[in-house]
Amino acid sequence: MLDYSYKTILKMAIPLMASTFIQSVVLITDSSFLSRYDTIAFDAVGNGGLIYITLFMTLVGMSDGAQILMARRIGEKKENLLSRIFGSALLNNFLLSILLIVVITQVMPNVLKSYSLNQDVAQGQIDYLRIRSYGLFFAFISLTINAYFMAIGKTKYVLISALFIAFSNIILDYLLISGNQGFEAMGIEGAAIASTFADAIGATFLFFVFVMAKEQKAQHILKNLSISKESLIQLFKISSPIMLQGFVALSTWTVFFTWIEQIGTHELTVSQNIRSLYFLAFVPVWGFGATTKTYVSQYVGNKDYDSIKPILKRIQILSILFLFVFFHGAILYPETMISLVNPNQEFMADSVAILRFVSGSVIIYSLGSIYFHAINGTGNTRHNFYIELLAVIVYLIAAFLFIKVYQLEILWIWTVEYIYFITIGLLSYLYIHKYDWKKKEI
């Protein structure tokens, strides 16, 4: 079981943060190539990417549930059950990935054409998602294996996989989007092909590492790989609220950007600039969030409840420190950061103002999200979903009022981020400090 010294927390969290940082670099690289290629392509891939990530989060939810369950069994000294949990997660993610590919390729085109104000942006999203959807097939392998490695605290493999994905994606972006080294300029389709092939490379690496890992061999994961009705039920009970929570959270952001697209192209492009850089702020938030789930689940499994409070406090301190490391440019040199994504001066002033404005909301989220992820770690994932749902309802009401009713300037529309992060942080804090979560059995 993991101890909760700062050194051990960082040993687990740093590879996860590095992995998220690399993914952020990939996103920024995609945006940088596309903004220089064509503004419509930039906006289309931005919105299409949000749809992809929204559906992708259902796979993440299943994997998070597997991570929590495996970490709990490790805390309970029941490593012999890991192979069943892993097998059940693999099957569920495979079936879910096939379903999502069908939805994206067969259903989404008509949906996008029906609600998009700019049909060029809509067609660009369709072209992107038609290819990008196949990345979900590789994702079901990667996410399931990542869940195992995070549950046992061996996060370095997650980092190395992210490096493979990042480097291959950047190289393929360079070759395929604008057309370099003799390749044809493919724009939107080039971005989709690059990301999908990069996912395939990352999944292949993880598969071979997992097969060869000494931990996997010692715990007989593949040797005793099986699927049981009990494991499927447990996994679904834990994972389904996380899946819904992730889907609801990201689909809300998709709705937000759709409403912005209906305001105008300028506002959409400015907001896509912010979206691309926003993920830098999520580097410590997501890295320490995944760390929190494993720690809380292991310590609850060991019935060491008194250690939970100091664990959360230490993770919060580290989260704030690393947030400054990754996102200080939003305040100190926002023009430089925006230029990395989109050098077009037409969008610079509004983008800089918004980036500085939203930086305070991310500080709030970095603290509150630790409580939010701690709830997942306790196994009370259904309550986590309720908190997310309430925060999303408040967010959507505010966004509707700001965009559709009061028609505020784009800067003030982004106030919704403060509303969302404060709501989710406050509710999560009250749950951890007021609710008796120690009795939850999974």
C-alpha cells in the first residue's frame, strides 16, 4: 500500500501530470497547425474534438471504476480478485467503444447539420469525427491497462505511453495537416488521421508493457484473466455514475461552445483559443485527481480513515504549487501563450482578456476537485454524479442567461466557469466533511 509522504504522492502524480501535459502539448500543436491552415478547420476540429472527448469520457468512467475497484482490493489484500476486475473492464470497454463508433459515424452527422449555424463548421466536424472515431477502439485497450497501472501506483508507464502518442501525433500533424515532406495537405482529415494513428501507437506500447510487467505476472492478471457476473455488476455500479458524470460534464461544454458558435465566428475562434490553453491548467488538476482516487480507495480499503484528511491536505498543497508551474503564463505572459495556439492578431485582445480572467476560476477548481475525486475514491460514485449534475444545471442556466437572454460580451460569458467550479467545489467539500462516507462497501 502507498504511504502518503510528499515524495510518494509526487512519485505517483508527476508521471500522470506529465502525461496530461504531453496531451495538452498535442492539443496545442493540433490547434497551432490548424489555425495557420484555416480558421474554419480550426473551429471545426475544436468543436468536433469536444464531441469526441465527451463520448470518450464514458470509456474513462468505466476505467476509473476499474481503477477504484482494483485499488480497493489492493488495500484489502485481495490481489487475487484483480484479474476478474481487469477482464470485466476490458470487455465492457470493448463493447462500449463499438457502440460509440456507431453513434459517431451513423447518428452525429445528421445531428450536427441540424443545430449548427455555420454549415461549413458542421461539415468540418463530420469529416473530422468520421475518422477520429476509430481512435476509440485503441482507447479501450489503453484506458483499461492504464487503470491497472494507476491502481498499483506504477504511473510511469502511463507517462511513457503519452510520450509515444505525443511525438507521433506531432510528427503526423506536421506531415498531414499542411502537407510537408511530399505529403498532401489534408487539413481536417489529416488532423484526425494523425491523432488516430498516434492512439494506435500508444495502445500498442501499453499492451506489450502490460504483458511483460513483473507486477502483472506476479498477480497473474493475464494467466487468470476471467469475467464474472459479480465483477461485472460491481464494476457497473461503481463506473456508471462516473461515466454519466464525465459525459454530462463534457457534453455541457459542448453545448456551451455550440451556443457560442451561434453568436459568431469571432467569438467561437476566441473561445477555441482559450479551450486549447485551458488544458494546461488541468495538468495538475487531473494528475492529482487520479492520485487522490487511488490513495483514498486504498486507505478506505485498509480502514485507515484518519489518514484521509492529511492526504487530501497534502495533495491540495501540491496541486496549487503545480498549477502555478503549468499555468502562470495565463497571468504573466498571456500574449505569448495565445500566439502558440493562434497568432492571428484579430483574436488576440479578446483571447488575452479571457485567459487572464478565467485563471482565478482554475485556482478554485484545483482545490475543490481534490474533494470531488476523493468522493470517487470512497466508492460513493453515485453521489459524485449528483454533485456534477447539480453543478451542470447551474452552469447551463447561467450560460443560457448570459448568451441567449442578456447577450453579454464574450469575456463576461466566461464567468460561467467561476459559477461551475465554485458549485462543484463547495458541494464536494460539504460531502466529505458532513456525510458519513466511511460505511460504503464496494
